[in-house]
Amino acid sequence: MAANDIVNPDALSSTIEFLTAMITPALLISATGSLVLSTSTRLGRVIDRVRYLEERLSELIYIDNKEEIPLYDKRVEVIVDLLDKVTSRSRLLQKAMQWFYYGLGAFILCSVSIALAAFLSRYAFAKYLPIAIGVFGIMFLFYGSMLMLRETRMATATVNAEMDFTWELAREVAPKDVSVKYEPKGKNGGMRPAKIKLSGRKIPDTLGGD
């Protein structure tokens, strides 16, 4: 008996192609799951940050001797501003995770539609159905990624705002002979050692230059 009589090469080839097509969405499902996990972790950290800032704001509000706290009004202003930023970040992360879940569902449906296309091959629309669903899933991921990009830019702005206030507080509470050694470095660059004039020349102080 010939080997071709036992195994049909055409049927085997079709089976391999079918399994390969089924595996492709699984890779996208795995990648999307990683995005969902990382976004969920980031969202948890932002929520913890919101709760911490809320506690700090409550502590400042109920302090009796507000005059004894350096830059009290500035502290409250910065905390309120940070609360606004991290709240906006949490909403963006929630929305991004929502769209990632849409993409995840689309890729799962795409995998199922490939199986349906194999059984409904006599219908013309069947072979286009998985492609359409897969494209929708990719677009969901793209939109979620754009939201994550916005959130990352807001996170950078939040860090810059905190660092600027930290430098301002340091200059307020530091001794005068220490604070005069530093000058603003830029809009969001914190501070840098100032240059001290001596004998008509500008010489970097001993803490370092620009």
C-alpha cells in the first residue's frame, strides 16, 4: 500500500495551514495580555499615589500652626496640582486598559472566526471575516497605545512639578550661604550650581559646574 493511500498530502497541508492560522491570533492575545498587565500595574501605582497625596493634603489642612511650615500655601497648591495630574493619569490608564481589553476580545474572536471560516468556506464572506476582526483588534491596540503615550507625558510633567517644588523648598530652608550657590537651570530642569565672580572671572563653585 502506497504512503499516499494512507495520508492525504492535501488534507495534511490544509490541516497545518489551519493550525498555523489559529496560532497567529494566540501570539497577539499573549502580547495584548502583557499590555493589560503592565497597564493594570501602572494604574495600581497611580491610585496609591492619589491616596498618599490625599492623606498629605488632609494633614496640611488640619495643622494648627500653618505659619511654622515653610511654603505652606505653595505646598497645598502643589499637592492640589499633583492630585489633578495623577487623577487625569488614572482616567487615561483606565481608558487605555479598556481599549486593550477590546483588542484582546477581538483577537480571541478572530481565532474563533478562523475556525468558522474553515467550516463555512463555501461562503465568500467567511475568508474575509477573520481579517476584518483582526484589523479591528489592531486598531484597538493602537488607540490604547496613544492613550498610554499621553499618560507617559503627564507622568513626566508630574515628576517635573514635584522636583521643581523640592528645589524651591530646599532653597527656602537651606542656609543663605548654601542657597545662593544655586540658580534656576531652566523651566523644568531644577537647579544648578551658580557661578561665583572672582577677580573679574567666572569660576564654578566647588560643588561642580554646569
